[in-house]
Amino acid sequence: ELLLTVAECSSVKLWLEETGYFLADGSQRVLMCHADENSCRTIHLQEELKTLCQDEGRKVTFVDRYLNKAFGKDRCPCLTHLVKGDIPYLAIGPNDVDTRIHDTNESIELRNIPISARQFTAVLACLI
């Protein structure tokens, strides 16, 4: 069964959204909610993501909010039923201002794929 109850998700350490956001100049806006400033794991993760961007000469900004959903936050099953409490939430990935998610000619900027892969690897390493 793929269906889990909310109680069965109590061991979740991080909610990860695959839809990140890069601006046209290549800088990244990382969405992160419930980032506990006292948590070594959260602080380490933010530093890792920042370093990866800086290594490529990219600026990075952390924003305390969820990803805007096509139908609104209150109608997104992920945000309304799973992402609750104080479990950190992170949105990273290769999307950019011209991606046109779920629209005709949806696309992503190829230059954002390598850094997104490195960031995903860093997230997994932080969870171990």
C-alpha cells in the first residue's frame, strides 16, 4: 500500500518539494519553512545550499514560505494534509521564471540541472 496515514508520517524529518525556483540571472530563491535556527541539521543544510550556489557564482536567498500552488495552498493535498507541525519544508529544483509548469511548452533551463542535482545530493546527505 502506498497510502500512509498522517500518524505513519511522524518520522518524516524534512518535507522536500521538487519545484525550486531560479531567477533569470541564475540566482536561486530557496523556499524553506519551519527551519529551526537551533537545529544543526537545518543550519548545515542552509550552509551547504548556499555554498553550492556561491561556488558557481550564484546568489541565493532563503524565503520563509511554501511554494505557490496552482490551486492555492488550501487546496493542495500535500500542504493541507501532510506538511504540518514543525517539520522543516524545503523547495529546491531546476525550475525558473520561464518554466511554464504544467503548461504548453513546459521547459527548464539546462544550466540549472547540475546545481539542482548537487543540492539534492546535499539534502540527502544531511538526512543521514
